[in-house]
Amino acid sequence: MTGACLLAGRTAALIPAAGSGTRLGLGPKAFVEVAGVSLLARSVAALAPLVDEVLVALPEGTEMPEDVPARAITGGATRQESVRGLLRATSAEVVLVHDAARPFLPTKVTHALLEAIPETGAATVARPVADTLVRGGAGRWGGLVPREGLWAVQTPQGFRRELLLRAHEAARAQGFTATDDAGLVVWQGGSVTLVPGDARLFKVTTPGDLALAHAVASLWDAGGDDA
């Protein structure tokens, strides 16, 4: 383990991977393979050398493959429930929450995230929005949305564990949901540092994304972070 030395205390990577992968239509998405390696195995391999432990939330009745160096728990009905369960399953002081469906995670991005966490206790990888943005209505152009200052959020996201766990417990008590963990921290009044991400950190959600992942894998597997 090399990355956790950037922070005091133990660091854990948490991967909520209990989703059914409905939009992809190939069964549990974490086990979909790209160039012979599952999305989950790729994500774990990217994180395991940089943290003290990796925990994964899997669908009920699913076992962790023997060749994936991670500890498994049974996930919840939602991503948010799975992350809460993962937080309660570790005693690490710092946690990184990462989507298994983002299999191409450069080491330098994880290092930058670890370095940013102490500033506010929370940080996320993100990329400035480059595309033109418009509002749509009935399939028609409804007006431009200024893109200045807008960022597209990726994972991993890093937190002081107690900070994120408090946010999750409060959200559960109040019935609040967010699309990601940084959103829960902001909802609780916290501040989240933005860390520049990487175009290769796209999320595999649709068949088109999977086709792109196969193309990226051919370069990634040949050159790794330098691909």
C-alpha cells in the first residue's frame, strides 16, 4: 500500500456493486467483462495497491471471485444503502467510494484525490463541462445553459469516514437521497474539494459505453495509466 501514506490513519476503498445492470442488460454489471476482465476486477485492481483494504457491496447471494482481492458484504436495495453498509463495515479513518462501472482509474487521479481530502474532509474527482448545454422540452431546443463553472462529477470520491457516515445516517433518518456521496456531504452543509478527473473515467452504463470500454481496454491493458 502506497497511497494511504498521504493521509494519517487507515484508508479503505468502498465499491457499491450490488446493482442489477438493467440498462446494460447483461446481468449484474460489476461482473460484465471487458477484454476478459470484469469491471469489478479492474476497479479493485486500480485501488488495491493504494489503500489498506477494499470492500465491495455485492448483490444478495453473490460471492466475491477468488481472484479479486477484496472483502464482500451484501449490498442494499439502493446505492445509498450499499454505501452506508460499507461505511459501517470498515473502521478506516479515510474512505474512497468508487463505482465499479468506472474501470479505467489512473493512479495519478487517486493520488491527487488522497492529497485533497485533508483540506475539507471531502473531495471528488470531476471534469469541467466542455459540451454545449441546452434545456430540452418536447424534443426541442429550449435554451442554452451557461457551462462556465459547471463540472461533471466522477468517482472516486474521498472522505473522512466519520463525516460521510454522519451524512448517511442523517439522510436515512430524514428520507433524503442524493445521486452520490459528495451530494450528501453538501446537503449536510459540508464543503467538497474538486479534483481534476480523466476522460477515461467514464461510466459503463449502456451498450455504447461497453463498446467504448472495449476500445479503451486495448490501449489501457497495453500501457496502463500511460495508455
